Amino acid sequence: MKFLIKNINVVSSKDVKKLDVLIIDRLIEKIDSNIKISPEFNIIDGEGKFLFPGLIDDQVHFREPGLTHKGSIFSESRAAVAGGVTSYFEMPNTIPQTTTIDNLNDKFKIASKNSLANYSFMFGGTNSNLDQIKTLDFNQIPAIKLFLGSSTGDMLIDNYDVIENIMRISKVPIVVHSEDESIIKNNLEKYIKIYGEDIPVQFHPLIRSEEACVKSTLKIIDLAKKCKSRLHVFHLSTKLESELFEKIPLEDKKITSEVCIHHLSFNDSNYNEKGSLIKWNPSIKTKSDQDGLWSALNSDKIDVIATDHAPHTFTEKKNKYIECPSGGPLVQHSLIVMFEHFLNKRISLEKIVEKMCNNPATIFKINKRGFIKEGYYADLAILDPKKSQTISSKNIFYKCGWSPFEGETFNSVVTHTFVNGHLAFERGLINDSKLGMKIDFK
């Protein structure tokens, strides 16, 4: 297929320019100010709209295998594409866990048959699977994921001798969920004595506390420096943590970090309204933390914006605190939420592209994605800033059927999403006649 997008505002990390973009088969063929129309071109009028590189979400939980009542690679990749996310890295805390090479290969097989977006999978490190890691083909994966604090599933790794060994043999970045488990357990016991199992969710940021995050992140950064390892710290949630990272060019960084949509969009004042629907690990914390994360993001101490998309059923999220799982669905709405933050002058369009497209591609050495360039894969998202939408069950693609933004109105709409030159999403309708590709790393 050949598509010509005419007169669209092309967003890069440097500027926004009105251009034409020609797509032939899987690739961006030409970018210019006035490409001549040919009869074989399918024309898309981009006047007044924005063209973004397809977003790369470096942290999602699509729940397959083993937890498919919450979501699946099929359902959640469709939701991703509906939101302009064209590539994703899925996490290893499924059932079975992605901690053996056989289980990793099984997930690649599932995605090859069901994923509308481009895909790859992180390999999970545990206290006991070093032998599996030693035999990995590191060209097949973006990173090794370590859960330094417990989350959904049982993948806690707390043996730092093993962690050091993993760091020394890995040829890909080590990415971490960074919380100190002993602090969390002590805090939880304290609140259970007071409230039993029905702890008010407002105490979640005091249980999964600032102290737990900062202590763990300091420790893992020190170890990475000792090992001269590539470290990427997921979902920062505190101002103090964000200050641990350097403001230097990305190509010079060996230690990078990420912030998630929910930590930028909510703070502890929102628990009264949203309740357990915004219960995440690490927890959403104070307004001061939220503002500190924004400051670190815009000053380039934080390198990536992701979702940590983690669906649970609405019924599960209504359980008492102890039984209520942490996490929520976000991948369909990440671009329109960030565009709203742009309208509210918290971030520029150029920074959105840098943090959600360019930097994930650079950090994980993704081949020919994350940029709008001639010869690159045509992974693209068109956003219309003149149309508004209210999030409701009628327009949610998540299998779980709910969103923490449900009922809220946003001032933009993703109208088109291309995945490898295939028009996979157009004005609310999904075309899954072609599937995404396994991501290739340089």
C-alpha cells in the first residue's frame, strides 16, 4: 500500500514542521514540503493535525499467558494501537513467568499470531535462574527485568550477589522495579494492626513509601556503578529519586530512568475520588513528588515516559486493600493524556516525542523505529487537536473495560495509527488484517 499524508504538522524532538510524508509498503519513503500526488496514493489530509512517531512503551503487562481474564496480547495490543502506541516491551510476571528460554519463546509465538503492535519481551531475573540468563541470546530481548520489590506475581529478587552476577554477564540493560521489600513489609504490618485487611487506600503511599523507593534506588545505582553496568530504573515515583540521576546527554548515560503517566497525572489528593483505581506499585505520592518528577523530566534527568499498563478486572480492583491488586490500564490513552499536559503547559510536543519515541529507541537500540525518518518503518500516529473525547466504556479497548480516566474529557483524538506502513487504526476502527513485527535490535 502507498499512503501520502499531506500538509501535516510533523513533530520531532527538535521542532514541528508542516510537511508531506509518503509511505510505501512498510517504510517511510519520502518526507518533503510538497510531494507530488500520484493516482496510486491513498491520500490522508493532515491539515491542522499532528504526526507523531509511533509511541514505544517500554513497560506493559499484557497478562498472557496465565492471566488472560485481565487482558491478552491480542486485546491489549489493539488498545495500544488505538492510542498511537506501535511498539511495546511486555513484562515477565505472567503465569508461567518469563524466566526460562522456553517460556520466552512461547510468548514470542503467541505474539506472532496475535499482536497488532510490534513486540518484544523482557526476560525476568530471579534468585535462581542465572543458568538460564547465561544461555540467553541477548539479541532477542531489550533487557533483563528485576523486581527488587514485590508486585503482581512472585518474582522478587533480593539476593544481591545474584544481582551482581546478572549485571556482570548481561549484554543488555538491566531494568528494575525499585522498592525495598523489608521497609514495605514493616509498614504493612503496622497498618494491618490498626485497620486489619481493610486499610484505607490513602495509606498506600505510606506503606509503599518514599523511604522504600529511595533506599532501593540508591542501592541498585551504587551496584550498577560498581559493575559498570547499563541500568534503567522503571517508574520513578519520588522527587528524591529523580534527583539521583544526571543531566547529561543520553548517549553518555549508563544509568537511565523512566516516569509513568499515572505518576505525572495524579497525586495523593486523588485517592479520595479515584480510590483503588489509582493503586499502583510504586505508589502515587505527594504533589511535591509529582512536581519534582515533572521538573526532572523536563530537565532531562528522567529519560522515558511509559505507562506500566497493568490491567485488572474492575471486580478485583474493588477488593479490600490487602486483596486489591496494584496497577491499571493506560496504554490506549497515554498520548492524549500527554497532549493534555502539553495544553496545560507542563511539557512541549518536542519533549513528548523525545521521551516516548526517540529515547526508548535509543536506550534499547531498536532498529529503524522511534523516529520519523526516510527509510525507517512507518510507525506513525496522527492526532487531531480539534476534536475532543470523553473516556467511557463505549470507547475503551481494554479487555478489563475500565480506565482511571473514565468520565474525563480530553481535547484531542488519535485518528490514525500506522504499524509498519499498515493502517491498523482509523477513526475508531481497527484493521488487524496485518500483524505487528518482532522488534529488531541493532
